[in-house]
Amino acid sequence: MSASDGRGGAPGLGRRLEAWLPQIVVSPIFALSFFFVYCFIGWTIYISFTKSRMLPVYELAGLLQYERLWATPRWYVALENLFVFGGLFIVGCLVIGLVLAILLDQRIRAEGVLRTIYLYPMALSFIVTGTAWKWILNPGLGIERVAHGLGFENFKFDWLINPDMAIYTIVIAGIWQSSGYVMALFLAGLRSVDDEIIKAAAIDGAGPLRTYAGIVLPMLGPVFLSAIIILTHLAVKSFDLVIALTGGGPGYATDLPATFMYAYAFQRSELGMAAASAVMMLATIMAIMVPYLYSELRGGNR
Amino acid sequence: MHERRRRRLAGAARYAALTLIFVVLILPLYWFVMSSFRPVEDIFRYANDFGIRTLVPTRITLQNHIAVFRSEFTRALFNSLFVCTTTVALSVFVNSMAGFAFAVFEFRFKNVLFVLVLLSFMMPFESIVIPLYSISRALGLVNTYGALILPEAANGLVIFLFRQFFLAIPRDIYEAARVDGASWWQIYLRMTLPLSGPTVAAASLLIFIHQWDAFFWPLIAASSPELVVVQVAVARNMSVDQTNWGVLFSSASIAVAVALVPFLLLQRYYVRVVGLGRT
């Protein structure tokens, strides 16, 4: 195509089209995000105020669904699990990711290879991770059996089938999968810290621990924030991991709001209640995202 | 002297820690893939008397893989590959154009629109899934490829990556090309897009993995056997009461192997573009 085609035919129309080009290019994306996301969120919120069961109905019923939701013991289990899982998952990933990053930051050989290995769980789906850990943690087949074989006859590890402990198996699998990514985030942050500062601290007699705790970590503030945002997002939507690892069980001991919502919307035909639970999830995400975005946007335009 | 010994000790500790983590990360995958090549009756046999045979198979067979390829999994592989490549092509095109527009053009409400678009991709999927399913059903999209591809076409992170890249190109270049009579379309297609190779690579990886790993939405929107995707097929292999571990392991290994190909080819671009480090 030469530079003159497409403009020779109707210059008037071409000019006018060009003047509108920004709007033309942006509008499909905007329409998609606006329609698919904001309208649908509005729709979900609306449904949460109706009596919808199997099919959406549009007659308002006030806070009925929210009252039903908060009267359901299973919802409390799901919420409690979200806080237990979310808290341990985020803290675990941050600690392990940070320690790994500090270790890797010390000019280590074969760094590229190591980083690839730490990042590779990124290519695994939560379904596959869940499958692997379902086996490893299975009392009859996994590490418990290996430990028995090694002579530790009394070794017992039944978290997967123990309603009180099952949620922690999801924490383990989640941390295993996600801490490598957090490590990469921190490593990039550590690399941007000026070496001179660390050297100056060493000259002033600060040990490595004090250097990191007192000087380097405070400089990683923005990295902590973005890591927490990414991990929060993963924690809220860890539907796949729960389905693969425990299926929400034993009973509904490992239900999370996402699996709760799925069960009520698509298995129990309780659209209204499912929508109410989705609105609660949205509110949780917004409570974390909005302050972050506000601080990001105030900090600069980029 | 003291300083040197301490440093050497620290070095040893560091490598020990890295090795331990290496084992923790690699072992589950290794065990998993290796077991898929074992006859079913051998899979759990050597866990009891732990030894070299636990980790190195004595008998190798392809029976699990053959069983997998004879099942619906072949269909799932085809479906997922088709959905992923189509989504990558469509999504790179649409999102790079949007990124270009947000970086280069000036128009009213640009910043507000950009924030709204970005924010829309941070909303939990659960809060839109009920209407999305209702609409898809009303439009007859349930159990079609369209239902799997179209909702994933727009991606906020990809728009963001492209915008950042296009912002870094000096504006003078665009102005000069405009003076020479190039249309915006030509500038986008023949000047900036070819420059953005690493961003295209990183975005493609991101979209491919995202779509390859998709589970929740396909589970709802594409439940028919003809449209089953890989993750759903893997999950189905274990949801039955009597899990056939051989088939489960080999289907999961294949799911990992396919995702590792673009990951290993493109991860260095991803690492660079997303700002995770130098390559």
C-alpha cells in the first residue's frame, strides 16, 4: 500500500473520518468495558434487590436477599475463609517473595534460569496446581504415605479431609503458585534501589538486617502496594483453586465467596442471593482498590 | 578474616535456600509428569518404601496418554488452542489500537475514560457473571466459541502496556509522518506496531495464559461436550468419585506442557515489558 491510497478517493470524507478517528478507535473498547462491566454491575446490583430465583425478575423486593444472605451459615463460613485464606495467602506470598528476592538480588550465578523457574508457576493454572496438591496432601496417597514408608508410622497429615484445617491446604497451594511472581516484583524493585545507598549504610556500620529493614524496605513501598493489589485480586477470585483442591469441601468447609456465589447462582437457582453475595465481593474489592487508585492518580498522570 | 568467613557462610546459606526452594517448586511438577508415564498400578506403589524408585520410573508406558487422547481431551485441546489463538489475535489488535489512541490522540475526557476502562478490568468477575450469562443465553451465544472469545477480547492490562509503550515514542515522529502525508492508520500499522514487538510478545503471552487457564466462565458458558476446554476437561477427570490418577496426571501434564511453550519463548519479553527485571 503506497502512501497515497485510501486518501485519493474522497478527501472530504477521509478528512472528516480522521477528525473523528480517536473516538472511533476508542469507542469499541469503551463500549465493551462500559456495557459489559459497568452496566452488568448495575444489573447485578439491581438483581440483588429483587426476588429472582431461577430467572431474573425485576420487581424490587428491598433488602430481602441481603437478609437471607446474612442469615445463611454457609455465607459466614465463606467470609471467614476469605479472611483466613486472603490474609495468610497475601502475607505468605509477600514474606516468601521478599526473602527470595533479597537472596536473588545478591549477584547470584544463573540468575536468568532461576528467575524462569520461580516464574514458571505463572504458566500453571490453578486447576493444575490444585490437582498436584490434591495428590501431595492426600492422606492415603501423598506425603503421609511417604512418611509412613520412611518409618514415621505416627506421622499424620489429614488437613485435606479435616474440616477445620482444609482451608490451610488452599493457602499452601496458593502460596506455592503465586510467591514466585511476587518475588519477581520485589526483585525489580530491589534493582531500582541505588547501590550507593546500601554501601553508604554499610560504611556507617549498619548490618545487612538493619540496612534492609531500615533503608531498603521503606523504599519498596510502591512495590508492596502493587503486590498487595495483585494478590488481593487473586485471593478474591481463587474459585478455580478451591474447586480443584477440595471442591469446597469437606461439606462446605472451604467455601469462599466465589464458590458460594457459583453454587447459589448456577446450581441452586438463587440468582438474587448470589447477586447479593457478588455485591458484597465487589464492595470488598472496591474498599481496597479505591484508596490505592486514588493515591496512584494523585501521584502523577502516568 | 572474620569478614571473609562470614561472607562465605552467607553465600553458602543463600545457595542452600535457593536450592531448597528450587526443589519445592520443581518437585511437584516433576513427580506429576513422571507419574503420568507410569502404568496405573505403579503410580502409588513406591510411595510406601521410599527410595530411588519413587522418583525414577522403572516401567514407562504411554497408556495414560493414549487413554487421554482417546477421550474428550483431544477435543478440549483443539478448542482451547483455537480459542486462545483467536483471542490473542483479536485482543492484541483491539487493545493496541486503544492503547495507541490513549497515548497519541487528544480528545475530551481522555483521562477519565482511561481510568474508567482500567478500573473496569479490576472488577471481580463474579459481579458481572450473572448478567453476562443471561445476555449470552438471550443472544444464543451459550455453547459457542463466541461466548468464550468475545468477553475476553478487551483487556485493561494490555491496553495499559501498549499505552505505556506508545507514550515512550517521541511525538515528533508522529508529527513528521503526518507532515509527510501518512494517515494515522498507516502510522499505527507500519510505524508504531512494528516497533512494539516486545510489547506484542508480552501481551500475547499474558492473553494466551489467561485464556488457557480460564475455568470459571467456560464452566458456565460452554458446558456442552463439543465446547469443553482444557481446564474444564482436567477438572472433570477428577470430579468423578473414582479418580483415574493416571489419566488425571497425563491430562494435567499436557495442559502444563502446552502452556509452557509460549511461556518459555516469550517470558523474557514479559519480564522486560511488565518491568519485572532485565533480560
